[in-house]
Amino acid sequence: MAIHLKTSRSAADRAEDQAKIRATVEAILADIAERGDDAVRELSIKFDNWDRTDYRLTDAEIRAAMGELSARNISDIKFAQEQVRNFAQHQKDALRDIEVETLPGIVLGHKNIPVNAVGCYVPGGKYPLLASAHMSVVTAKVAGVPRIITAAPPFQGKLPSAIIAAQHLAGADEIYSLGGIQAVGAMALGTGSIAGVDMLVGPGNAFVAEAKRQLFGRVGIDLFAGPTETLVIADESVDGEMCATDLLGQAEHGPNSPAILLTTSEKLARETMAEIARLLKILPTAAIAAKAWEEYGEVIVCADDAEMVREADRIASEHVQVMTHDPDYFLANMTNYGALFLGPRTNVSFGDKVIGTNHTLPTLKSARYTGGLWVGKFLKTCTYQRVLTDEASAMIGEYCSRLCMLEGFVGHAEQANIRVRRYGGRNIPYGEAAE
């Protein structure tokens, strides 16, 4: 049985926090829906101290932002985006339209059709997360989305040059300097100056995540997102410093980011906790990471690899770093995770920033039923059918007629019957099943 050496904040406390966020977001979205641009501007001033006549960036502002970056900065952004683009293209190539003749004269098919308009949120309140532009805009471009707009908040009272460059280089059609609930609300609902979109994607803080949840249905979303989560699965093949570094590397995202160590070695568990205490004295982002570790960190010791798999699937973490003697065992046996990082040579930061897989991943246990953002999220797989011959229409119509009457759907049955009469020459009384 798994032993918990460290536990996190209770589920009840987390639910209480979420209830407060839910009420705040609901009121703000209602205001945006009613007052449009006026509400968005007031909210931007209130939450970001940011006021503009037009929140869409001009070509001159985009060029100025690009000019503030060094050639190395631009080259690095392009490199990261090329890795994301390359993997997304391979994913798209695995999808194909189909058309098959399933019975003589009956043709069925499907087409993969891109969503028409997507709004990509790029967070930047605490950190300018330009990588989120790669993950959303580049992937949507590969999918073939015709209109892609982005929104990112100001950073420390200024336009965030690196984020703007990333959005532009990724191929965004419209770039807005807006953050938080007002950004996703404006993109989803539309305002006088911002045409609404069909789908929202991208990570954000708890308020952005809740706004996306409440907007789902009016628009599509990529995921129900929560705080960044990391799970390190390790054994004696690695040391405490490696485990501690990988845990704190994700805990710095925010004060409510879960970071969990799962191990078969109590010795490694205690070494990792000691290393975390040491690193928190020198980590520049320790104020955030320490709070996350204190309130949301966990350490769990398991009997063997099989028990670690069971615990990992129960936790269903967004990121899972596997550093054991046999990482492939977890690849073969785990079922609930956002992304796996196999072996000590890789890590979550590679996935977050540059390696090419998408970093927008399921949180809050949603890995039990979905994967992360990928090119397929931007595609609608839509079916069609075609009946080529009179004989085929009459034949399938007879089956349809009887099945409809079995359910009591007489009008449905008549849709079939009229074709049996016309194309099959059958005399079926109105409102009766074909015999």
C-alpha cells in the first residue's frame, strides 16, 4: 500500500476557492456580453492598468516589437516553432479523408474540416509565456484554420515584445493586447471591435480557465484547464537533486501548481525533500515554488513499479516525468496522463518550450478521458453519405422503415417508405412499416 510522506491541501479547501472564482467570472462574462468593448476596456484598466483606444496591435507595433529582440532571440523562436510545426504536420498526415462503398450502391465518407476561426490566449501576467503562441497558433495553422487571432496581456506595463514576436512569427492574423477574462470573453463573445471566434485555446490562470469552462458550448475549447501539474516517477536509478529540480521547475508556474513525487525508494523520497529545501534557498522563483510545494506538493512511496502505475493513473497528472530503471514499462502500462517524459535525459521543460510536442495538456484529472492540444483539435471530422442506385435506396429503406417503426417514429419511417415506393416499386400503406 502506498505511503504518503507528504500530503497536499484538502479537496474541500480547493473547492471553496473555485466557488469564489466561478462567481467572479460569471459576472464579468455577463458584463462583456452586454456592454462589449466598453466592458472590456474597463476590465483591462481595472485588472491590468492598461488602456488603449484600440487593443489590436498595428503593423508598426508588431515591427517595433520584433526590432527589440536580438537575432539570436528570433532564431530561437523560429527553431522552437519549426519543431512544433514539424510534429503537428506529422500528426496531420496521420489523418485522412475517407470514402468507402460499404454496400453495393451506398457510399459513406468523412472529411476533416478546419474550424473557421480560433482565438488563442497567450498568458503573460507572471511570465511572458511566448511558447504558448507556438503551441496554439502554429498548430492551428498546420490544421488549416483560416482566421487565427491571439490575445496576451501587457507585461510589467508594456507590450511584451517576445510574445508579440512569437505570435507574429507563428502566423497570427490579428494580435490583441488584452489579458485575463476580458481577453477570452471578448474573443469568444465578440465585441464591436473584435469579431468572435468559434473556438478558444491556450492556458491561463484560474480565472481564464474558469472563463473558458463557462464559455464552452457557446464556443469550443481545447481543454478544461487548471494549474500546471507535474508528477515525477523515480527510483534509485536517479538522485534527489534531479527529482527536486524537476519538481520545482514546474512548481514555479504558480502557487497552486501540484508537484508530486512517486517512488519505490523511501531513501530517494527523503533525499528529494531535503534537496527541495536546499534549492528553495537559491531558486530566484522560490516565493512561488515554495508556496506550491508547501500546499500542493506530495511524496508517495510505493512497493513496486506496478503500484506506481496504479497511483499514477489515479493521479492522472498533466506532466509525468519517468526516471526509473525501465521507463518503457510506464509507457506500456500507464493510461492516464497528459504527456510522458521518458528517462532522465528529457524533462517537462523540453516539452514546454522547444522539443515539438504540444504543451497544452489536460489537468484536474481530465487525462482520464482526453489527450492534449494537437492538430486534430482544430479539425471537425464530418461525415457524408451518398446512395448511387435505386436498388440500394430501396434496400436500405426497407431496413430503415422497420427500425423506425420499432421505435415509434412514423415520420422517420415515411422518409424511408417514400423511397421504397419510388425506387423499389413497393406499395406500402402510409404509416406502416415495409415488410
